[in-house]
Amino acid sequence: GGHGDGGLGPGIEGGIGGVIDLRTRMPLDLDNLTVSGSLRGRYNDLAKKWNPMASALVSTKWAVGDGEMGVLLSGSFQQRAFRADIVSIGAHGRRTDIIPGQSIITPNGTYEPLVDGKRTRIGIDGTWQWRPTPEIEIYAQGSYQQFRSIQEQYGLNVPSNGRAIVPGSVTLFPGTNDFKSGTFSNVVVSTFGVARDTYDKNRQFSAGGKWTTDAATISTDFSYQKSTNTLYYSELDLSTTVPQVQIDLTGSTNGGVATTLLSGVNLTQIGSYNLAALTRSENHYKGDSYAAGLAGDFKVDSPFFSGTTIGVRWAKRTMEFTPIRFFNSPAANTNATPYARLFEPMPFNNFYRSASNITFASLVANPDLLRDDFNSVRSALGITTAPAGGPKAIFRIDGTGAR
């Protein structure tokens, strides 16, 4: 936010619903010396981690000639560890090959990701304010905000669509043609390791002044803002054919979760797998904006009107988006054994609090390798094509306006 005074400052945006005028805390509003702070801890029971939340503010002011001057500094820091265990049932479709003479509504598989990560927020603000006389005020503000989310994802994708059913294994929910449980044969299952990191930065600067008399208040403001947002997503998959996959939707109807049991293959041995897809996705956003305004509030000695406001505002905004999309696979049916260093055992053994009827122990790609040295992973897999952005995918928006 910026310093507002009720006039047409550049930080004010209008809409159909109304106008917002945000005025942040200023040093001359506070005592000669103001110090405040807080420190808290937050615990995530699934991630099993404590993280801090802290903030601090220091403000002071002093006499300068016939007026006064003040400085305010504040900062905040937050971390949050998080984890999410997810079981998603694929889209349902009709199958006529499950029970003779019946059209059975059947899921096309399950998707089981475990998401583990940490979010960090940092904010720093500084304000300088000078009031040389009671009628004149000058200020300058600067702020910096940063947000980053460092995240790993692990799991299995079990697409059963089109796979044969073990005869006699299917049960239905009573009174319906809805699949309840059953066993599928020779299902091509993939495991995945993912590094998904986002970074946001926002820098703001504003300056302005105000002159107040008995009849009018004249104010002026200038602001500049620069923002960036970046996403890096890297994923490497393994694939294997599982002789039997048992899917049971019973738990999903009473507050529980659908379960998937895989049997007939050792998912903890690298020789059970072939290499599968390597993915890289990047989003690069950047934008900046300038705004300036001049406004006057004039009092009117009238029984019908209290006053009038006249002002002008100018703004310029620029936004640019540059994406990178990469999806490639090694040669078909390439056994993963020679590439064992790129993979690791599933780091978590308590998916859905160690549910015994969900198969989750497998080998997955190491997210740290994907994050820190993606091109080395790509080269090790024999993929010569490098991630690149096409010029047709880049777009830029420029806008300038006045009112």
C-alpha cells in the first residue's frame, strides 16, 4: 500500500462497486519512539515441522526547525511447512465389458500425489515523512515483498481405462450400475518425482506531498512498482506394467478415501521400470507500473455543497509473459537400470497415515537433481533437445491512461 490522503492519489483504483483509499501507518502519526514486534511458532502435524512467524516495527520522529520529521521501518518474516496426501479418482466412463449385458460406470484409474514443501514470505517497508509547517507535508515510501514456494511431489498414476477386468472381481454399489471395487490386469503404471518452485518479488516506491489551507488541500503523488513471478516445474517419470491392480471406491463414499493395491511386480527395484517422460515447464512474468496524480479538494461555503474535488491522474503499465514448455521421452522401452542414480526410494512411508490398502512404496525421480541440474539429467537420459520458448508464445501488454 501507499500513503493516501483522501484525494486522487495514484494508489487509488475505482470500480463499479466503489473506491478504495488505503492509508498505511506513517511515522508522524505515532509517538516519538514506537517499537513493536511479535514472534510466533506454527506446527504442521502432517509435515511434522515447526516454523517461525516474526514481525517488527520501529518508528521515531524529531523536531526540525518549526516542524518535525519522522522515519518508520518495519519487516516481517513467515515460513510454513506443508504437506498434502491426495488420492484422486479419474473421470468415470461407461464400460460394457465388465458384467455381461450391463453398462457399468467405471473410473479410469487413480492418481496419488504427495505434495511436500515450504513457503517463505518476507516483507520490508520504510517511510520518511517531513512536515516543515503544519500546512505542508512531504513523504517517501519504499517496500519490498518476496514470496517463494519450494515444493516436491511424489506419487503414482494408475490409469485403468481400457484394461481387462479379472473375471468375477467387480462389485457394484447396491441398487446401481456404479463400480465399487474390482481388479484390472496389466496396467501400465507410472511413478513421478517433481520439483515445483515459484518465486514472487514486488518492489514499490512512492513519493508525494500535501499543502493544506483553510479553503483547500492540494496533494500530489508519484509511485513506481516492479513485479516478477517465476515458475520452474520439472518432472521425470518411470513406467512399469503391473499384472494386477485392485481399486476399491468404498471408502470414498463415507468420508474416507479410494484405495489402490498393486501386485505382481517389485516396485522397489530399478529393473522393474522403463524410463518415461521428462517434463520442464517455466512461466516468466514481469511487469511494472508508473502513476502520478495531482488533486485539489476545495471547500465551498454553501448550504447545498460542502466542497468539490478536481484532479488528474496518469498511469502506465507494462506486462510481459515468457513461457517455456518441454516434454520429451527417451527411446521407447529403455530399461531404467543404467540410470539408477537419477532415482530414489519413495521418501515417505506414511502416505495417508500408513493406510495398509494403498500401494505407495516405489521408486521416484530425485527432485533435487531436477531442480539443481535439469540439463545434466536431460543429457544423462540421452535427450539432445533443450527446453526453449517459442516467440509466438511470448506476449506483452502496454497501457497508458489518464483521467
